[in-house]
Amino acid sequence: MAEVSAERKAAIADILVEVTKAMDRAESEGEELVDHTMRQAIVLIGISLIGYVIARLFIQYVSNKMKASAK
């Protein structure tokens, strides 16, 4: 088997460093994306719950008004 030259070893080491940096960057960007998505989902759920409560209160108010006017 042929020996690997010092230049090739240095080139391989440089490539490994770049690949490691790229993997770390991709991992951190992925984590940021998941965090952002979870925050957006929580906000959407909160808005939906608030909308549900407002709708229920409005329906109850209208229902009570209709019952009062029917008497």
C-alpha cells in the first residue's frame, strides 16, 4: 500500500476541520429552527385558546340576550 504524503495528510486534516465546522453550524441552525418552531406553535395555541374563550363568552352573552328578549 502506498504511503500518504505529508501534503495529502495536511489537506485531509484541513478538510476534516471544515467538515467539522459545517456539521457544528448545521446542528446549531437546526436547533434554532426547532426552538423557533416550538415558540411559534405555543403562540398559535395560546391565540387559539384566547379566541375560543372570547367566542364562548360572546355566544353565552348572545344566548342570554335572546332568552331575556323571548320572555
